[in-house]
Amino acid sequence: MADQIDTDDLQADTPLEGTVAVSVRNRIGTITLSRPDALNAFNAAQRASLYNSINDLQNDENVGAIIVTGAGRGFSAGADLREQGGSDKKPSERLLEEYAPFLTAIAECPKPVIGAINGIAAGIGGALTLACDIVVMARSSSIYLAFSAIGLVPDGGMTWHLQRQLGHRRAFEIMALGQRIEAATCLELGLANRVVDDEAVLPAAEGLARELLERAPLSLQYTKEALKAAAASTLQEAIGTEAALQDKAAASADHKEGRQAFLEKRKPVWKGC
């Protein structure tokens, strides 16, 4: 399985507990990958904790937007190769049973998920970055695709994201050569929404979250659903999906409130129904 940068300086006895920290403040749920001594490389505990944390925040009525970031000097160094050396699981089993759940949970989460990328996002860390709805990158951060350097294949949905964003030729070049994509280039390629000074990455993500919280929750949810469906649809199918979702949105209390607030020139009070 995946990917990893050189982590010779990492501690071998990084504990399995406390691998993800979760906080909720002002309706923003923040998930922090918390294995800083291992550059937040994914072990079994962190994979499970991330999946559970996403589901918990998704079901928390006090949360309207979610941020995923990393503790310490990196977002994630990818998969913890040391752990995998002692496993009898096939790579496909680990991918489908332990990685796909949290990546899919982000894609299917009805709430917007913002990646606050604070440093290297290697391998599966890059896949996690691209799974987010909005990406804010620190100026010194990068996405690093090291698969070919260790004789592996890009995974975690990386081929799906990069093929659609960059086209075959550019995506193949980046993955085949195992390139490190610096934050500024990610912005140019459309892989990131914002690039900010390193110390501003989390505040910038929180600012975007606050802006999203001012929008109708159902509108954000249905927009995310429509975009996901459009990725595998014809134009006519996409129009049909939009029409069906528009019926649901138009029948909501939030649409009624939004329309009334517009006419009364006041700020709407959303209820998410």
C-alpha cells in the first residue's frame, strides 16, 4: 500500500492511542491527525479514528463544517510502512477495509470538509487532501506522490482525482515521475483553493468554514451531491440530478426562510431542513 516520504528520523515507538484529536468550536469541527513524531503517518489506530471522527462530526447537529489538518510539521507522510511490514494483509485488503472507509466518508459527508494542509501530504496523505471539498495549503506545503519510487501504484482514489483535474498526460507524468507538487503549483493546477503563509493555514481554513456556515446547509449538501454525481454523468443526466435535488431544496424550510430574508433584507436563520 501506499506511499511515504523518507522518515528515518521518526520514532519507532509512536503510540497507537490518541492518534486523532477532535474539537468543536463555533459550529466548526476540527480533526487533527496527531502522530506528529511520525509526521502523522497512518497506522491502524489513526485510520480507524479518522473514520470514526468524520462520522461523529457528520452526525453532530452542532457542527456545520469540518476541517482536517495535521499536528506538527507535516500534514501526513502517508502510510506507516513499518507497521505494514508486520501485517499479513494484502495491500488490497488494507486499502478497501481501512483506507477507503474514511476517504469515502469525506466524499459522502453532507457537510463541507476543508483540508488545512500544513506541510508534506505524501501518498495517502495526498489522497486525503484531494478528497476534501476545499483545500487550503501552507506556502511551504506540498503533495508528494512517492509511489513509483517504492514500486507501488497510486491509490486512495489518487488516479480518479488527478485524471479528472489534470487530464491523462499531466496526471501520468506527475504520478510516474513521483513528483512533489509544491503549494503554488497545486493552486495553479486547481488542486488547492488557497495558498497562505504557514502560520495562517488553520485560521484561513476556519475563515472559509465561517463563510460556509452562513449558507443554507441543505444547499451545500445538495451541491456536493450534484457535483459527485456529475463526475460520472452525461450532461443530460447531470441536469436530471440537479432538477431532482432542486425540487428537494425548493420544498425546504430553509428555502422559504432564505427567500423571506432576501425580501426583508435581513440575514437568514438556517435550520437545515
